[in-house]
Amino acid sequence: MIALIVTTDPATIAFAQAVLRDAEIECYVMDQNMSVLEPGIMIPKRVMVLKEDVAEARDILTDAGIAKELEV
């Protein structure tokens, strides 16, 4: 799996998930519950996709307007 987005912004994560699911690309959010272990610390979450879906997912997220959030 490859991390496409790493952010602490829950709105960006929710939007990316919705866009990817609408395009029928499986995605997973990693580190989602890490802040439970350390309350008060903003731990970045990662939106992950399968390696074979990376190019298509990048194109879709770029078209959706969140290209600046994508990992290099």
C-alpha cells in the first residue's frame, strides 16, 4: 500500500475517501485511532491505496481539487 495523503485535517481525509470510493478505488485510513493513545497530540493520518491504483487515484484526487495534499 502507498500513502497518497498524510494530514491531520479530518475534512481532507473524509473528502479523499469519498472521492476514491466513488471511483471504486479501495482506500484505507491508517493511524486513525493513534490520538486515543496520546490525547492532545495531532498525529497525522494516512490515506493509503493499493500500489496498482496509485496513478489512477492521484489523477482522480487532482481532478477533485486536492492535488496540494498529495504526497510526492
